[in-house]
Amino acid sequence: MAELNDPLVTLTADAKKEIDKLGKDIERSEDDLKALEELGLDVSRLRDKINWARKAREIVLKRMT
């Protein structure tokens, strides 16, 4: 049986590069969200989606590298 520290799969170099790019996209999205918030828009659903994306990215990096 595989230990919890063993990766589920090994990411290719291209996949790792794309996941790194997603981190930058998430950061940019957070900045855009702040701007929308300053305009008085309700961004709670968008914030939930960004938080989910950040968590999913962390899990993939943790379990698949």
C-alpha cells in the first residue's frame, strides 16, 4: 500500500509549468476582485471560487509532485 507521502502521480514538466502559471493567474484574479469590491460589488461567490482554485492547486502540488 502506498504511503501518504507518495505522490498519486508524477506531473510532467509541462503540467508543473501550467500549475505554476495558475498560481500567477489566481493572484491576478485576487487583485481584480479587490478592484470590484472597491466598486461596491458583491464578490463573495467569486472569492469562494478563487479560494477553491487556490486550495485545489495546493493539493495538486502537494500530492502529485
